[in-house]
Amino acid sequence: MKSFDVLIIGAGPGGYVAAEEAAQLGNSVAVIERNAVGGCCLNVGCIPSKAYLQYSRWLSAVQALNKNGISVAVNQIDFPSVVRRKNKIISTLQSGIHMTFKRNGIHYITGEAKHVEGKIFEVNGERYYGKHVLLATGGAPFIPDIPGLSDIDYLTTNTFFDMETLPNRLAIIGGGVIGVELAYAMKSFGTDVTIIEAAPDILLTVDPDARSIVKEKLQSMGIKIIVEASVQKVKKGSVLLSDEEIPFDRLLVATGRKQNLEIPMAMGLELDERKQFVKVNEYYETSMKNVYAVGDLIGGHTLAHAASAEGVKAVRAINGKKERPVSPYSIPRPLFIDPEVSEFGMSEEEARKKGYDVIVEKMPFSFNGRAICANETEGFVKIISETRYREILGAVIVGPDAADLIHQILAVREAEGTVDELANTVFAHPTVSELIQETAKRIMKHQ
């Protein structure tokens, strides 16, 4: 039996980042992964979707050129080449992780981890022991019980990127972030797309003002959005709703994810009250001493960067460097379409419920010279603050490069700065970032 200071189950963003941190802190480290290194994010999620969405951005640029004095033609979309480029990007990033593991002396073990007892696991007939164990096993697509679904060939978020030919018509059951991003990408490639959502609206986790802009943009592209949908049945070639039938060549089920709880349950770890997530303390330690869990397993914002941050915190706690847990208010939440959306912290409603005397100011991109020059005036910068100290409680940006811009506000908040620091910083002109300063200045006027 091989023994390690830190044994990590799962090589997704929670696992591989934690492994690097553990090795750099002087631990002997092993990582067990049953699929491909990088987890869902690298292989079937964040990275491949952004590879496709980059094509959407390029195609949008062509449309903008044709509307503004330069004639450019797109002769064809070679989708197999798009797929090959996506695969090359994934392979490059996988190689980077493997090289980092090798450089840090991290043992990488491919195979299914089976719990034996205590902190002992078996993989391919070999046993491994961890003085400390970190569970980062992530999740899998949640498939609702829809009549007829099991009888047809449908796609999930895990299999979507295996598709090598463009469908003429794509139906997507699920109007969350993943479903919307893939709808946007596929519509840009010329596919007829319909989003079917059972809830009152798409993107219910997104700021209402941002959601309104995104929905209008999707509809202007010709994406059909059906909300409060009642799916009665699925059959080959169509989804039957209570009041209409939606035809498709391919069907994507994007109705969220569920946690991989097989190992936690085999270990007898305590779950939360709803039996959905592994229960952990503020240092990510489970009910079993020296066994930790992060990422999708413990709930919260099930995002790659959240899992990575939690993994680092857990490993530091293992090494006696206990820190405060990752705050849910410090996690940026991006949506990578055009215009991009990103937000963090509290909503206005949540801040009021917590007793703050809330100030909210918003500035549109149409007021910004750089955005006007770039013909990118959709969206806004919104900052949520309060009257007493002008703390930064939250922020929302809708517009070009919003997922990058949001960090300017977040970094100030993390450094315990206030709106005053944003307002008094010298911003270069002309830049889109000036909108952040202008929004902060508006808050400063509230006395």
C-alpha cells in the first residue's frame, strides 16, 4: 500500500489546484481521477464552451464590420475544424496540468477510486492511504424524469462537445447559464435554437436588469425562448409541450448538475439536512477527521474558481495555516455571451434584507466614449453600496469584457476598500473602465 500526506480524489479544478498547493507546501501528494485530468470544466464545460463562444465573438465582429463600412463575407463554417481546435485547446491545457504535476512531484493515478476503509482507497487493484484525504469528485448532469427521454438519443452537458456535425435545429431543455451559453454559440453557427424552461424565466440566478438585456439579445438573434413550459413527453424529433410541439435534430438536456456522492456515502460522511451536500466545517473538514471536501460536493456557488479557492483553503488548513473560508460574496459569477455578464456579492434585495441602507447606482455603456467607438454600447455597470461607510456590497456588469472588468471592483472590495477608493482612482481615458469610476462617483453624491 502506498501512503501520502495528502490523497486527493478528483482532478477537476478543486482537486488539481489543491494538489499543486499541497505539493508546494512540502507534502507528498497523489491525485486519483477516473476520467480526464481537468475535470468537467476543462473537458466538457468551461473551456470547450468558451472555445465555441470565441467563434461567436468573431462572427459578431464580422457583422459589425459589414454594418460599418467594411464588407466581409463568411463563406462557410467548417464545424469539424472548430471541433478539432476545441480538442487541441483541451489537450494543451491537460498537458500543462500534467507537466505541473510532474514538476511538483505529484503522483497522478488514473482509475476509479473505491473506498476500502478509513482513509484507504483502491484503484485498479492497488491500495492508497492518505494521512489527509481531500474529496473533490464534482458532479454529473442531472437528468429529469421526462416521459420518452430514455428512448431517444439526447445530449447532456457531458456529451454535447462530442457532437461533430452542426444540427439544423437544436432544442435545449433548461434555461440556466450553461443552456444559454450553448444556445448563443450554436445560433451564431447558424443552428435554429429553442430554449425550453419550466421556470417563470431563464437565468433566474442572474441580476434582473442583466437578465432582461440578455433575453432581448437572444430573441433578437432569433432564439426562441419558451418559459413556464410543461414538457409532456419527448419523442424522436420533437418535444411535446402542453400547448405546442418543438421539433429538433438534436436535443440537449441542460437542467443542472447533481453531486457525485458515491464516495462520501461509502465513507459514511455526514450530509446536510437536505441530504444533498457533504457537511463540512469552516476549514472544509467533514465529519471524519482529516477528511476534507470541496467544490460541487459541498454546494454554494458550484463554479470552477470557487472549487479551486476552497481546495487551496482546505490544503492550507491541513498544513496548519487555517484561514477564513471562501466567502460566497467574493465569488464572481460570469455569463460568457455577448454582451458578457458578471456579478458578485449581494443583490439590492438581499442587502436590504440584511438591514443595509442601500445605495444603488448604474451607468450605461452608451455613456462611454470607448464603448461608443467600439460599437459596444449594450449594458451597464451597477454598484450596490450603503450610506454609512459606502462599502461595496455587490456589483453587476453587463457589456464587453464584463467578466474581466468585474475584478477591478472585486479587488478593491477584497482589499477592504470602499466606493471612495474607486471614485478617487485615476482611470485612463478613454477606457471602458471609466464607467466603474463614474458609477462610484454617483454613489459618492449620496450624503
